[in-house]
Amino acid sequence: MAPKTFLTLAVGLLAFSLVGMASSPVHAQQYEARDGIEFSAYLELLKARARAEGVSEATIRRMTSGLTPNQRVIRLDRGQPGRPTRRGYPDLAPYIAKHVNPTRIAGGKSVYRNFRSQLLSAERSYGVPSEIIVAIFGHETSYGRIRGNFDLARSLATLAWEGRRRELFAGEFIALLKVADRGYSRQQLVGSYAGAFGNPQFLPSVYLRLAADGDGDGRANIFTNRADTFASIANYFRDAGWRTGQPWGVRTSVPRGFNVESYKTKLVSPVCPRVHARHSEWKTVREWRALGVQPQRALADDTLVSLFQPDGPGKPAWLLTGNYRVILEYNCSNYYAMSVGLLADEIVN
């Protein structure tokens, strides 16, 4: 699984992170590695791999000293819900009401206003609108207030040792050590139980690939530096294919009795298929207009868009551009992507 795709697993899980350092209850189930290897023996294998990939011995020592398995991390990882069932999907409207609320909107407007120069610098450099950057910042960590406090070295070593997705987490553990080798302490490298950290909640491999230095000081500090945070989010979106000058989507009116299902996509996405299956086939705005579907904001006639009416006939509908798919790259959930887009709209209104 690609690092970018795996980010979906790690983000949005910070509710668990608030008590990440807590010890496991004595009555809780104690897990072992699937292949029976002892944690200490497996840790030596990780150390050897880190050495082979150029991590300094000093970093290996400080990042692995005293490591033990975190049973709580395994329980949280195994307790994640599966894919939606045939019973359908919860309505979008209640989710939006909860996540695009007055507090979050006010917080976004404050960041948008108070860090305007840093945001405009990121927007100019990467072509991603300031309001989208702020909306991601708000959704991921409540504008930097909630970043998680799990010891990332312990969490990632635990998940790699447990073995359910060993190579994935082993790779992230090695990437974390490479991040630490750039001068970050183990105390700084804390975050969600699944390995995401900093204001944008990047996985270590994503940090190494896409974290950006927004203020020219030679370091990409996504923990406390707003310029670096904004540049890093924008760089992620540019890498995922954001098209400058195009909105993520617009509200649209659908004629009474219009059968959205008759335009259902026939394509099966290789990634998050149930998310993409809820969108219509792609048509130009001009073609949708000819069918009576009218965007409520200006959108070029030749723009390719899909129709999305998540809560059914008679409920709000949107025409979604390719930039909506870019938001899904950050977290492959229609609820997440819609709330990011709608929050961004509110921030600049």
C-alpha cells in the first residue's frame, strides 16, 4: 500500500490519542506476534534494517531505548471498523453539522486572517487555495491543538512486530528513525497510535517525501511552525494533482424527479471503491446543464464533474471536480472530503 493511501488509516484517529501513553489495564488481553517472534528479537531486526538504510547509531539507540510493546495500540488497530455494509450509508447532513460547526468555522477564519502572509506564500508556491490548507489543518488537529501523544517509536515498532501489516509498519518505523536523524527528539515525535504526527498528521514516510520548508530556515517543522505546516499541506495537494483555479465542487440544483442512479458510474476504482462508487459518471458542466442540472456558482462549461447527491432525492447535491478527488487522497471518505470542502467555503465567506 502506498504511503499516501495509508494516510487514510492514520488521520482522523486522534480521539484515541489523548490517552496514548496510558498503561494497559492488567485485565486486558495481551497480544503476541502472529509468527511468535519475541519483541526484543524483532526489534533487533528493525535496528539492523535501520543501520543498513543509513540511520545513525546514536539515533537508533535513543529511539529504541526501553521500547516495549504497547498493547493498547494493538487493540485500537484491531478494533477499527470494516467497510460499510449493504444497509447503506449514514446521511451526510448530520456529519457536516457536527464537523463544520460554528467553533471550527470561527477557528478557521482566525487562522486565515492571522497567518495570511504565510498562507499566501504557500498558495503562490504550490497553487493550492489558502482556505483548503486551513480546512485540512482544522480537521486534522483542530488548528494544532490536538496532535496526539503516543510515542511513535513504540507504536510503530509494536504494530510492525504484531505482524498483521508488518512490512507497512516496519517501513514507517524506519522512516520515523530517518526523521529523528534530522534532529528531532523522541519526545517531539509523538502523535496518533497509527503513526501520524504534526499539524498535518503526516506519516513518517510522507514527511520524508513531502514535508516542505515554508520559511526558508532549512527545516520542515510541521510541529510548531505555521509556514512549514501550510507549505507541507499544500505540497501534498500539489503532489496529488490539485488543479489551480478550479474549485473542489459547487452546490447544484437537480430537477424534480431526476434519476441520479441512471447516471451512476460504471467504473470501479482500485482504491476506496465504495467511496467513488457513490459518484455519478463524469460529464462536462455543459452536458449536465443540458440535463437540467444547474450549478449554483460559476463553473466553466468544459469542466469535467461528477454529480453527488449523498442523502438522496430532494436533498442537497453537488457537482464535484477532480480536485475533490485530491481531497480524498488525504482521507478516502466522502464525509471527510465534503466537510473539508464545505469548511473551506465557510472560511472565505
